[in-house]
Amino acid sequence: MKFKRTERIGAIVKILSDNPNKIFTLSYFTNQFNAAKSTISEDLIVVKNVFEKLELGKVITISGAAGGVKYIPKTSKAENEEFLMELCEKISDKTRILSGGFLYLIDLIYDPSIAAKIGKIFASNIDYAEADYVVTMETKGIPMALMTAKAMNLPLVIIRKDIKVSEGPTLSMTYVNGNSKVESMSLPRKALKSNSKVILIDDFMRGGGTIKGMMDLMTEFGAEVIGTGVFISTMEPEAKMVKDYISLIQLDVNGDIITVEPNLKTFKDEYKNEDLEGISEIDNILDEDEEE
């Protein structure tokens, strides 16, 4: 079956955007659309240019025998600010205040469209090139951590608060949470490979006790934490138990007064496109494929 260019381009966009950070060879597309490699290379240039002009992400090419094309989710600083400002407006609603200075956020955290956007923002601002896993703590951090893992094309590992018999032997340890309460966390020994590098994602941080506990647990597994992302962090205490993390929103609740704002210093200064050579770079892959 032959496809029109518009049909091929629409399908390529769908395939790439549904599978971020996954490499597709040109042969995959030629077989999929029954088209010549030169035709597919021209289609990919159109897709690449549209994604970059509209700041929808990056379509890059990878040289070599195992090379091909992949889509990397990317968000601009302006886009992040607009999205987070809208969230801040929703969070600042006084009816969200619960006893003890807590806020009701479940409706936002469990909204798939919001979680997906948060995941893309984390993927755009955390260097995960060498990461093996995304790790989170149950339960409210799971949706955004799952979307982050999807955007980074990495498996998700969930730390439990209670031991699950079905998960086999586990390693457990205690930690002090943000309310100065001693709690426990557990992770199956088979969850991480030795010498892994991980990205930690959590929904909320007050003093940093939970994240610190997650870091200590990773150390027990021989894993290295190379990036940490938090959806919301409180303005007080200013000094946290952990460093080198990014938070998307800063929050303070004092009585019935809610102060909430995007943490703009988290984001990179501008949307940067990789220096790609366009059709000549894809031609290099074509040449390499012909030689095999």
C-alpha cells in the first residue's frame, strides 16, 4: 500500500511522539510505508523542522550501525512558566487548605494531562543521559514519576512504605519525614541492578527528609542518584536536608494565606535546538545502511 506524504508525516509524528527517546531506524519507516529511504529522509526533515519551530521537542538522528531517528520531549521556559502559573492559580484556592497546613492536591496530581506535562518538564530540565531508572515513593508521586519515566524512556521503580510479600526479599530502612515522624521505606532487592544510576522524582518536599531517605536507600543498593525532581517544595524551611534538586513550584501556607509561585530558576534560560545538519546528516545514515 502506498501512502501520501501527508499521511506518512502524520504517522511519523504519531509514532515518534508516542515513543519518546526510542530509536527508530530508517528501515523501520521504509517497511512501514513501503517508501524509499530518500523519501523517508525528506519526510523526517519536515517533521524535525515543524517540531523545532513550534518548540514541541527535538527530532535527532543517531549515526552508526545501530543508529536511526528519535524524538526527545522538550519544553520551553515560556511554556513551562505559563503552565505552572495556571497550576499556581488552582493551588492558591483557599478551599484547598486542610488542617495542619496541608493542601488538597490529589485532583491535580492524578490528572493525566497535568502529570504528563510535569513529566516532560522534568525530562527537559534534568540530565538523564546516563540514567538507568526513575525512582519514586508511593503513592502521590507515582503519576508524575511514571510520566517522567515515559518521557525519559526509562523503567520506573516504586519505593514502598510497607513490605509486599509478592515482591520477594526486600531492603527496608527508616527515615524522618517532613513532619519529623519516623517512617519506613522498602524496596525489593531485585528492583535495581548493581551500580545503577537513578533519577528521583517526588510530589512534595518540606524539609527534604523523604528525599534524603530515598537517597540513603539508593546508597544501600549501590546506586548513584544523578538527578532529583520535586513538583512542589515549601519556602520554609529554606535550608533543606538535600541539595542539587529542582522543584517546579514553591509554596507557603500561613493560616488561610497561600503563597505559591513557579520556581523559574529551575528552568534553562532558553529552548535550545541541537545543531543538526538536516538532510545531510540523515543521508549519512542512509550511506551507512547501504554499506551493511
